[in-house]
Amino acid sequence: MFHIAEFARIAGISPRMLRKWDALGLFRPAWVDPATGYRAYSPAQLPALRRALALRDLGMPLAEIAGLVGGGED
């Protein structure tokens, strides 16, 4: 499992974007610590995030991307 900053660095995006996409229900972390709210991501989520980023770069609306990537869950 990766903390948000590590996962964002690997994906080439900002932790802020991951937080925003989580709030929108577009890409959710694999686990959230109930005590602190810290997000953790699985390496298995990286392909789904890369698909979502590629679709966004092609101009697809975020609402449509959400339906295709399934929220980023394993």
C-alpha cells in the first residue's frame, strides 16, 4: 500500500488531484484510516488511474470517466 503522496508521485499527478477525484467519487483509495482519514492506495489501482488520466487527456468528461473506471477500487 502507498500513502497518497507516494501514489501521486508514481502516477505523475498531485495528491490534491487524488483528493478531488475521491471527493467526486471518480477514483477512491483502497483504504482510508478511520482515525486519521489518511488515504492508502494499492499498486493494483495504478492501471485504472492511468486509464482515467488518459481519458481525461482525450477530453472525456469526468462523469463519463467515473462510469468506466469503476471508482478505482480493486
